[in-house]
Amino acid sequence: MNMQEDIAEVLVSEDRIKAKVAELGRRISDDYRGEELLLVGLLRGAIVFLSDLMRKISIPVHLDFIGVTSYGAGTRSGAVRLVMDLETDIAGRHVLIVEDIVDTGKTLACLKEKLTARRPASLRICALLDKPQRREVPIEVDYVGFKIPDKFVVGYGLDFAGGYRNLPFVGVLKESLYK
Ligand code: IMP
Ligand code: MG
């Protein structure tokens, strides 16, 4: 696998990601000023975004992870399954879910329902990428980095069959690789 050769087009460059992450960090810091925030990262795609974002947040944060899986080895959405739960009791906490991308919306809708039942003080969603054209389930995303067209993308945490997560930008994967 040659990662760079498998990319048809760079959709969001490293520089644009960096600027947007800083902007989101400032907004989140302003919105939660005076509160203690719990960041919940969705494994595994969100970890690159989350690790950059949390360093641009200037208020105190705590960190936890939750594992859900909605994709197998391919690019088609399957069933949403909880594979790893939080360690933190979120009752009464201000929770911000951090996700790499919102596609059909099924993953976040399902997760939001599960976490709301645990009575957090507030529950919001931050996603680096959003593909609005693909939405099947309505879901409110409070902080969005970039709206992107309906193309399969990899890099900056996002994978195809487990690979490409370490690319420093978001790129469109060549269709010949999965069609
Ligand atoms: P949803 O439940 O359809 O919104 O799926 C969201 C999940 O699908 C994300 O957390 C990603 O893991 C995965 N996903 C959706 N679109 C892409 C893509 O273009 N590249 C890589 N993963 C994707
Ligand atoms: Mg994901």
C-alpha cells in the first residue's frame, strides 16, 4: 500500500485543518467557560482530531472514550454496536462527544440516545467532517469543522479497512480501491 498514491485528491489540507481546529477550540472554550467539560472521543477515528482539539481548548477538560462500530472493512454503513463503554459516570456532567465524521447520522443518533439516558447536565456533538447529503437520520451537530461532498475520505484519523489513518490531511480515496 502506498498511501499517497491511493489518494485522488486532497480535500482538506493540513493547514486548513489546523486553522479550523484552533477556531473550534476557541468556540468550545468560550461556550463552556466556568464549567468542567468531559470530552468523549469515539474510537478509533476521532483520536487524531481529539488530540489536536483538546490542546486548543483553554478551559479544564477531562477525557474518556467510547467505542462504537458502524462499519466493517468496507465503506457501507452497517449496524451500530457499542464495543467499549465509558469509564466515567456522566450523570450531571457536561459532555461533548468528539467524532471524525457524520455520514448517515446513525452512529451519533444511537449514541446520543444511549448517553442521554444517563442524565448528563448537557450533551453536545463536535465533528470534524459532515456529509449532509448522506444523512438518513436527523441529528443536530453543534460544532462542525467542514461540510464535505458525498465522497469517501481517509486520513487525519479516518480509515479505509483500517489503513490511512496517519495521513496528515483529509483526502479522497481513489474509487478503484473499493469499487
Ligand atoms: P454514520 O453512522 O453513517 O454517520 O457513520 C459514521 C461513521 O462512519 C464515522 O464515524 C466513520 O467511522 C465512518 N465513515 C463515514 N464516512 C466515512 C468516510 O468517508 N471515510 C471513512 N469513514 C467514514
Ligand atoms: Mg467513526
